[in-house]
Amino acid sequence: MKYSYACEPLAYSFDALEPYIDKKTLNIHFGKHYQGYIDNLNRVLQNAVDQQTMTLDQLLTHLRSLPVSLQTGVRNFGGGVYNHALFWQVMAPQGGGQPAGLLAERIEQTFGAFDAFQKQMSDTAKTLFGSGWAWLCTDEHGSLSIIQTHDQECPLTDGHYPLMCIDVWEHAYYLHYQNRRGDFVDAWWHVANWPFIQARYEEHVK
Ligand code: MN
């Protein structure tokens, strides 16, 4: 992705993730929140000629080397665009289940079993204070790690390559789940798009 940024269409309809993620929430999340990050990122970069030619991955990876006047805007809105663009892809109708292949092997090696991984990822999402994200990340060696980021900070900025994410900003769940973030996180696993996440891992480590 590169300037000027645009809202790619969702690969599924707004009601396709029901009952786990309701149509109204997904519609507002995608059409208002995500669109807002895109519009604001374009505004932040409108006079930044050098940064307009960089990809969003490059901007976020090298965030701390950007002109200071751009850093907050790229962190908040660039992160908002990148994080959500990935979030839409790590979910799918008829998702859920467990990964297979290389990713499944590494999850077992790293966490002992899929259940243990799932619990650690869920706990990471549930215990994040305030707004932010839980992530499964990898590195150049294919090692796996689970991390939290606050607000719209992107793991790329700290050298982690994100494989999957759960958005635990209230806007991701509040209309349907209200204060019950834990119920949202537990339900989220039913829409996990393992074929996509596995392919992303294999693509990164090959
Ligand atoms: Mn969000």
C-alpha cells in the first residue's frame, strides 16, 4: 500500500461474520473508523513528497527515522490503516478451527499445544488496558511471539512481523458485547482465517 491510500473492498459482506461479529459493528468499523484512518493518513502525507513514495510497511518500519512532524500522524493513522487492513484479512466467514502445516508445528513447538497458544493470545487481548491490539508475530528466523500494542502502534515499528491480530478497541465490539470484551475475544476464534495466516507465515519464512 502506498500514497494515496484507498479503502480496498472487504472480501466478505458485513453480515458474513455473524453471529460472532455483527453487521452493524463491522459496517461502522470498516466504513467509518477504517475510512477515517485512511483519510487522515492521506492528509498527514499530503505535502510529504519523499514519504509519498514509501510503502506503508516502510513508513511504519522506519517510523522513528521520519521527520518528527510526521511521526505522530503516521503512528496513529498509518498504524490504523495497516492494522485494520490485516485485521480484515485474518477473519473469514466459516473460519475457526486450527492451523495446519508449518505454522501448526511452530505453534506446538513454541507454546506446547494449540490450546495453550489460544489461551495466551486470548489472555493478551483480554488484559490489554485501554485501547489496542493483541498480535501473533514472527521474525526473520520464523520464531513466534505474542505481543500487545497500544492505540494504533504497529509491531513493524519494533521489528516484529505481524501474522494475526485481534482488535480490542471498544469500537470493535461494544455495540454487540458492551463491556464484555472477554466474550468478544472468545467468539473471535470462530472467524479466524487460518489458511490466510498460515500462508502469510510461510511466505515470510521461505
Ligand atoms: Mn478498529
